[in-house]
Amino acid sequence: MSMLPTFGFTQEQVACVCEVLQQGGNIERLGRFLWSLPACEHLHKNESVLKAKAVVAFHRGNFRELYKILESHQFSPHNHPKLQQLWLKAHYIEAEKLRGRPLGAVGKYRVRRKFPLPRSIWDGEETSYCFKEKSRSVLREWYTHNPYPSPREKRELAEATGLTTTQVSNWFKNRRQRDRAAEAKERENNENSNTNSHNPLTSSMNGNKSLLGSSDDDKTPSGTPDHTSHSPAMLLGPNTGLPSLHGLAPPPGPSAIPVPGGADSMHHHHSLHHDSILNPMSSNLVDLGS
């Protein structure tokens, strides 16, 4: 492992310093370190150095230099997520400056359509909501087994999908909310359906309506005599052409007056009153049959 000419670091050491300074957020120090590198073509084509240059260009607002670096070198897939973020954020910032207002979801979508990711930092796989379908598939498969991953599991999923831990957490949170909303909607629909088809109050009301709409014969319980239709007053009323019972019954004679205190007199009075009613009825019925 040879040392770089007039420089005290090897190529691997330079790459390591670039990675450490990036992860630590020391962008200004990273810029000074890159400026101090010797003019060695082999060194400046190192992927870690190129990625560091792209980060420094982004933070300094030198987007033209950023685009040139990203488009002119082929980067490894494990560096694609970070570089894609730089590409998209830079174009978002430029669009916001031109429009004079922050971009919404639709505005960002239009920017992505207008400035697609270069193939040097993109494997050509279609993305959905800025998530690769491969990443979404991994998250969906995990969700079916455990909708509540632990912080350690979230970090592992982030490494496996190329996403950040925050993106993984938000994906699981949003998925749980969507599923709860769908379950609540389905439960509400089932309750409404069961209420309409099996509501006892509704069935009782329907039964009462059928009773109210029934005939007079249905209203009379079976085995109960109908005193209205079979009473003597109705049989011998005005509609039959026969005089009423009041017209047939003669005024009671002296013998019909009960004697107080005598049971025989009460029985005698009842017999006389019964005969006084039936005798005229019999004579009238005989006259009708003759």
C-alpha cells in the first residue's frame, strides 16, 4: 500500500476520512480536506471522495457542480439512496426559488418527472412515493409478521431497504393507521347491515303493522264467543224484520214483583220473566214459518 505523492495518506485512508467527516456533519472541515488533496486523478476518482465532493457542493449551493458529479460517474448501489436525496433536494430548492413558495406534493412530483434520476445513481427500478418497490415489499412482508418493530429491528430494516430509520418508522405508522381506518369502516358497515336485518324493534313494528291490517275475524281469539254477532238482539234486530225484544216483552204483572226475603219468589219471578220473553218469540217464529 503505497503513499500518495507529497501526501501523508493512502487512498484508503483518504476515503475513510471522507466518510467519517460526512457522518459527523463536519461539512466545512470536509471541504477543506478535499481542497488539500493532491492533484491525483486516481485519487479524485475514488467513490468516497466523489461522494464527499457531492455533499460539499450541495451544502454550498453549487448545484451545477453537484449535478455534474452525479451524472458523470457510476456509483455503487449502496450509495444510491444518499445521492438520490441530494439530487432531488437540489432540484426542489431550485424550483422553490423560481416559484417563490414551498413545493407541495404535486409540485415535487412534477419536479421528479421533469428531472428524473440519472442512471449513474439509479438502477432503473420504478419508485412509488419515493420508495422502491423492492423496499416496500420487504416492509410489507415484515408487517404481516410484526406491525410493531423494535428500534433495533427498524435499524435493520433501514439497512436492508436503503431507507432511513425515520422513513421506516413512518411507513409502519402510516400502514397501521390505514389498516385501523379500514377495519373501523368495515365494522361500521357490518353493524349497520345487522341492525337493518335483525333489529328486534323493526321486526316488532312490522308484526304490529300486520296485526293492524288484519280482518275482524283475525282479531277475535279462537275459542272466544263473539257476543256481538250472535246476540239475540242482533238476530232479532231491525234488519231481520222482527220486532225487538223490548217490543215483544209485555210489562210485568203483579206476580212478577219479587217478594222480599223469599227464595221461591225469586225463582218464580225468574221463570215468569223468562216465559214472558220466549212465548212471544215462539209465536212470532211460528207465524214466520206458516
